[in-house]
Amino acid sequence: MTRLGQMLYDDGLKAGKSEGRIEGSDRMASLTKKLLEADRMADLQLALDDPGYREKLMKEYGIK
């Protein structure tokens, strides 16, 4: 790969990681709001500790 190609690749990779972090943060914020509104504190605590349970809850609430 050329130096320019590598630089473009690296920039794209950084941008993708940043976008992914923002998306993940937004999803977690949405889940937190839904669980707080539903007074599901125990589920919120489990979601913070268990990624599998977190994804289950996101599916339950339709958070994509």
C-alpha cells in the first residue's frame, strides 16, 4: 500500500471508531432513559455489568 493509501486508510479507521463510540454511547443513553422511566433500576445495574443482558434489553426496547 502506498503511503497516501495508508494515510487515507488510517484516517477512515479513526473516523469509523469515533462514529462507533458515539453510536454506542447514544444507544446506552437511550436504554438508560427507558429503564429509568420504567423504574427498572435492577435491570439497569445488570445492563451496566453484563453486555449480553444489555443487548437483550436493547432488543426489548427496539434500540438499534
